[in-house]
Amino acid sequence: MSETIIITDTSVLINFLVLDRAELLTGLPNQRFVVTDHVRAEVTAHYPEQLQRLEEAFAKGILEEIRVTEVEEVSLFARLTAEGLGIGECSAIAVASHRKLALAIDDKRAVKKLTNIGLGLTIFSTELLVVLLIRETVLTVAEADAMKAEWEKNHRFRLTFASFADRIRPTE
């Protein structure tokens, strides 16, 4: 089975870092998580409490960092930033689009924007990643619900359902 590379935006990354659970991402088989240098810069500038956890995730090989270097990536990055999206979102979208990779992002406005401009990217939200972790038996529903409660209570991240049990469907 081939590996899926997922470019991770700051929003999804922070959700795992605030709980000190970045290692969960290694529980998804054939998935590799990568962040751009712009996402790293956003964490450095705006999330100093999570910076050490990010550095540890790099050191442990949980995450890899890449640079936005290709002309097409830089061009799309500039176009998106001119439209008011954050640098982490813009860099992640640009790299995912140009390199034909999946994108982990929670920002609904950014997802709408990339859909409207015709970028047909495979999107992974925090919610979907947690559901996949439950299906892979890396997390129990109770553990996932505890994470959800922590996000909602202490980290301003809200999901619109009561329990991850509501999101788990039997596989066919």
C-alpha cells in the first residue's frame, strides 16, 4: 500500500500539540505528516507553549518540515495571502495543490476558498483524523471524547456533536 503524505496546517497541528498528543499521528498506517516552514513559523510566533512539543515531534520523526520553494507554490501562496488567508494555511494549500498531496486543515473559510478556486484536494480535518484513529483502534471513543472535552474547555476548538460515537459508522 502506498504512503499518503498529508500537509498539515497550523490549525490541525495545534489541536494535537495543545494536548501533547502529536504521537497519535503515527498511529495512522501509511500516512506521513509534513508541515511547511511557514506553519513552523506560525507556531513559533503565536503558540510559544506548543513550540517545544513541535520540536520534539520533529526530533522523534512524527513530523517532517518542508519548504515552499517551487515557483508554482510561491505563486499560489502569494495569491492566497493576498485574499486574506494566514501564511500557514496558504503555504499548506499551495504545497498540497502543487505536489498533489492531501491537506489537513480545519479552517472552513480556507477550505471554501480552495474549493471555489478549483483546487480538488483531499481534506483531513481534526475530526476526521480522530475518527480514523478510533477506527484503527489507536484511540477509544472515550479517549477521543476526553480530547474533545479538553479542546472545548481549554482551547477554543469546538466540534458540533456530542460524542465521537456519533461519528463512527461500521465499516462495510
